[in-house]
Amino acid sequence: MALKMLKLFLGEPVADPGLKEQFERETRSLSREMLSLTCLIGMFLFPLFGTLDVIVFPRLYPVFWALRLIEVVVCAVLYALAKSKWVRSHPADAGMFLMIASCLNIVAMCWLTGGPTSVYYAGINLTILVVIFVMILDARRALLACAVVYAFFMLPLLSGSFDASQTAAIVSNNYFLLITMALAVLWTLIKNRTRLEALRGRRSLAKANEELKQLDALKSQFFANVSHEVRTPLTSILGPIASLYQGDAGDLAADQQALIETVYRNSLKLLDMINQMLDFSKIEAGKMPLRLTREDLGATLRETVDIFRPIAERKGIRLDFRPGGDVPAVDIDAGKFERVVTNLVRNALKFTDHGSILVTLRAEGLRIRLAVEDTGIGIAPEHLASIFERFHQVDGSSTRRYEGTGIGLTLVKEYVELMRGTISVTSELGRGTRFEIELPANLADLAPEAVRERRSAPSGRAPTRAVPAGGRPPSARCRDEGAPVSIGDLAWMEQIAPPLDAELLSGDDAPPPVDRVLLAEDNADLRAFLRTMLIRSGHDVVAVADGVEAWEAAERDLPDVIVSDLMMPRLDGYELLRKVKGTSATRQIPVILITAKPGLEAKLKGYEHGADAFIGKPVQIRELDARIRNLTAEHRSQLAAIRLKEMESREDERLRGFEKLRLALKSTVQSIAAVAEMRDPYTAGHQRRVADLALALGAERGLSADCIEGLHMAAMIHDIGKIRIPTEILSKPSKLTALEFELIKTHAQAGADILKGIDFPWPIARMILEHHERMDGSGYPGGLRGESLLPESRILAVADAVEAISTHRPYRPALGIEAALAEIEAKKGLLFDAAAVDACLTLFRQKQYSLPV
């Protein structure tokens, strides 16, 4: 404790020289300010307490007032010297001197009125507290000043002129005086330590802010570099695509033309997004220049509205431009102005389903007012304040209806402010939105740093043709070198791709459909592409735009499989999956989810809701086709098993049906094994080897022929549940994570669920469920133990373990049969059934059995 107090008194050394220097600098500055304030307080309080002298010691009044006058003079002199070189360099020493001088003035009064027994000792306490609380002193100076004052206060005791009756007063005065001094020194320590920690915190915060600024700058630079580097190959891709689409490389078939159109339109969308991100990075870095030309804004707006009007008409809404009188030509950045207008018009088209969109323009003195008003869905009041924030989206949920990056309106605001204008928005939910922009007509005067372009706007413009349905409009001129996507292309990108005619897919190259697929995808281009390619792969496809339509279609006519996007308006993929798996009529329909979300979290959530498979974006058609075929085969196997089970109840055909069931069940098992082999030859090879070993172990254990046959069938498909496990996990060459291992452990239950209808004449589903259970209850999925496990399940567990240990696995090389036998022998009776282990050891070591290749 004493050491801690000493450290507190002396102060811990400051390791950071910069922090120490800044603290000392701030201390000197603050000390000078507080010294002047303390001097003013002293000049006021010392005369004020002179009234007490008249009441308590009237005979000493002249002497006391002389002492008080001396104190006022000292305070005044120090106040006057506060800006002198010495005081500015040593404010703490000046403060200590002021404290000693002020207290000794009161000590002199105490000498004249009883020394240590004087009632004026309270004045010393008050002076110490005022100086300590106001002044900035360090603990050493505060302690030194207190020691000097106390020594002079106790000096009269050396005369020995005090009798015993005054002892109580002396002790009492000393007690309170010493407590006051101790508190003063402690307060000085705490105050300075608090100031130091506050400064350290401010420096840390300033450093963190500086690092954040640097990180933000690096992010913006990285953002710009990546966007630029991506745009370079993208523009190289666009050239050949444009040539193919426009027929420069020869005529294409109708379905090929539709696919190229989809690629072309979405490539332009990607290029437009990259351009906007580049502009955003330039604005953040302060490197976005203004390029002024003389422009007729009315003509520009009329051209833009004419280009977008066909898009509005196809949506059943009216798009008009209404000029408010003559608007003179002005100097403006034409590229940025056109981007502002097109972003606002496209935004209005996106969020307006009926009614109208009105664009107005008028001049008011040196101000130009532009407004875009719609009758769309409107904006909720709580979102209005943040509508222009970067990456802000009113609806960011998985069921959002409208796509977007969240920087379109941010760029509009940045462009407007760059052109020295202002933008405001008013909206009423369900009634519409109005964006109003005010721009200066004298931008050239307000922005002398702007680059003046030599060219000027033409006096007239060629009439703009409408955007043809399913076709591309003639390209409008590109006004800004940083935004090579023309207004015509922007309008063309907004149109919805018409569904491909089924007749285009008919013919010799289109195989007859083998199953019925329900496809739910909100992106029109991707929906059309997937539908086209799946039809060409031999599937009958019903395509819908969201989860609600998908559920209604599934209820009307049960599909063989459902393929659904994860993020869709109204009802997302998770909710659609929950409905499908939660309804008895649709529970058995396999569901494949398509997602662009990375990582296992989305997949695990989907599997928890009952998803049968996941496909990542971009979608590989061959993978999707294979998943659909595997799942439909599995679905049909389940239905066949259910029908076989129903046949069991027909008493009149019981004997003949029994044999048919046997043969049908064998055929079903072989079909299921073939499904697994199509997906994963490694799993299929493992199952065949385990089945052969289980057959031999069953014979060695003396099981009946019927039991051996059932065991063999179960072993052939004991890992069928792994068709629900992602391939990247099954083939992972390194150690699985906890989440991945938990997902792997679900395959036993999944296999039992797939085959739950196949329980005659053998309990195949139960054997598959129990093949990873252990005798001591440490297995999965149920933690079963001992005699509660089927004898066939215990044999299958031994066969599975021996094959897995002895052969090659994705995450390690083969360990060999001897290592496998040693492992099961060590765990005999604990994890594995003792009789099954003995049979296995006999089979390999005495009868020289070997695993098939």
C-alpha cells in the first residue's frame, strides 16, 4: 500500500515522449490561465473578508487591512506579470509562490490573534482550497507550499507561551489544517492523473481517427483501382458481345439471340455500376472535376424523357416533361446533369407501378429549378433523413422487391452539390415522392476552377426513336468520358426481358421432358436463362417471379422438384421452404435453393429448414441439371417404396406380392446406389466395399440368409444421406470445422429419412440410422448403446470403420488393413460389438479375406 501511495505521489513515468511533451505544454498553458483567475479571486476575496476583522478584532482592524492590502498588491503584481517571460515559462512556481504568500498573510493574522489557537486558521484552509482547486499545481509543489505554511503556523509554539488550557484548541486547529492540506495534495494528484488520462484518451482517439482516415483513403483508392481494373476487361468483353448481338458475326438462332441479349444487357448494367463506383471514389478523394459547356437544359430533359417514355408506357404509367417558361442556356457539367436526371427518372420508374411521372424545369433569376415527381410507393418518414446516405436502402431484407446498390441517390446529391446546387425530397407513403433540385445559372462564376470545354451543345437534336420491345435502341451520345454507358443503353437496360417462346425450344435438339421443375427467381434475365437451359436439358419448367407465386403454383400442380432463389420479394426462399416442408401434400417435394451468399451460415439455415441442396451463384447449368435428376430419382424411389408398402396390405396377393416386393426393393436399392455413384464415385466405391465386407461378416457371424441379404442391401446404400451434404465438405482435403462436422453427422438421419418407407422385408432404414452408433452410447445421431442396436447395425458399424480406416480418404492417405484391425480390436466391447470384431479379426487374419478394389 505504501508503495502504491508513493507511486501515486511521484507519478508513473510517461513512456511516450510525445504524450509527456504535450501534457507539459497543456499544463503550462492551463496554469497561466488559472494563475490569472486565482489572482483575480484573491483581489476580490481578501478585501471582502475584511468585514470580519471589524467584527471580531476591531482593535487590530488597521493592521489587518494593511496585510490584506499587501495581499491585493501581490495578486495584482502577479496578474500583471502573467504574460511575462518568466511567469509564462514557470507558471506552476508562480502559483506556488502565490499560495505561500496568501497563506502566510493569514498566518500573520493568526500570530496577532492567538497563534495556533487563532480562529483565523480557517482562513488558511479556505485559501489552500481555493488555490488548489483553481490553480494547476503538481503534488510536489503543493506539498512544499503546505509544509512552509504549516511551519510558519506552528512557529509561535516555540515561544512556550501557551498554557495547558489551550491544548484542545491547538490540537483541533492542527487536525483540521493538516486534513485540509492532505486533501489538497491528494486532489492535486487526482486532478493531474485525470488530466493525463484524458489527454492519453484524446491522443488515442485522434490517432484512431487518423488511422480511420488513412484506412478510408486506402479503401477509396483500392475501390477505385479495382473498379478501374474490372472495367478494362469488361469493356473488352462488351465489344465482342455487341458484335454478336448486332449480327456482325452472322445471324444467330432466336434462342441464341435471346441469350446474347441477356449477356449484353447485364454486362452494360455491370459497367454502369462500376462507372458509378468510380465516380463515387473520385468524389470521396476530391478528384472529380467540373467540365462546363453551354447547354440547353430543356432540350436535354426532353431528350431524356423521350428515351425513357416507352419504358413507362410498357409499365402502364405516363412520363411527361413540362417546362415552366423559357429557360436560357447555361454553363453546366452536361455529363453530371444527365446522370442526375437519368438516376432520378430510373428511380421513379422503379418505384412507380401506376399513375404518372412528371419532370419540370423553370428559371428563377440566377437559379434553375428541376423537379422529378412520381405517384409511386413513397418513402416512410423515418427513411427520409437518410435517403441520400451511401449504400442506404429503404428495404434491405431478403424479401425486398427492388434491386440496387444504394449509391444512386448518393451520387445524385454529390453531383448536385459539386455543381453548387441543393437537392431536397418530400414524400408521402403510398402517394408518391418529389425530388427538387436547385442549380445556379452562373456556375462558371461560382466555380472558377472548373474546366471550360471548347465544344458547345448543338442547336437542334435529332428526334429520338422509341425503345423497341425486345430490341436495343439507337445509342444516344455519351456526354461524359467517365460514364461510357449512353442514355439509350440505360433505358434499354430497364426493360424486362420477354420470356423465351417454348416453340423456339422445340425440335430435334430438345429432349422430351422427364420431370416437372418449378423455378422461382425474381431476376427476369436469370429466370429466362435458367428456364431456357433447363428446357433444353429435358425438363418441363414452370417459372415464377417470387415465393408467393411459387407456393400458389405448387399447390395447384405438385412439381417433381422446386428450384428457388434465396432472396425474393414478398416471400423469400427460406419462407417458401418452410411452407413446402410444413405441408403434408408438398413435404416430399425436393427443394434446391440458389444463393449468392458466401459461407456455410446460409446453407446451414437452409438445411435446418429442410433444404435438399444448395446451388451457388453464378449457377452452373450442368450442376443444377445433375442435382435435379438426382433429387427426382430419390423422390421417385421414396414414392415407389410407399406404393410397395401399400401393396403389402392386399391379403389376396400376399404371397405373390411378397416376392415382388423383394425384387422391387432390391431394384430400388440398386437405383439409389446408382444415384449416389452419379454424384460421388468415391462414396459409391466406399459403399460397395463395405457391402461386400458386411456380407462376409454376416456369414461369419452365422446370421440367417434373410438377415444377411438385408444387411447387404443396407450396406450398399448406408451413406446415401451424403447426397444432402455439400460436395466441398465431402471432398475437403483438410480438417473439418465444428460446423462442417456437425453437418456431416446429419447424413445418417438424412439417409434414414430418405428410406423410411423401405422397412419390409428388412429394416434397412434403421440399419442406416444406426451405423454410426457405438456400444457405449458415444455415437450419433441418437446416442444408442448395447443391445438396443440391431445385430446387423453392429456388424455394419465394424465393416464401415474397417473400410474407412484402411483406405484413402480426401483428408489423409490410406492407413492399411492392419491399422484398421488394431483400432477395432483396441475398441472391442467399448465402441464396437465384441462378436462382430472377433468375426472380422478371424476373417482377415485366419481366412485371409481382403477388401475388394
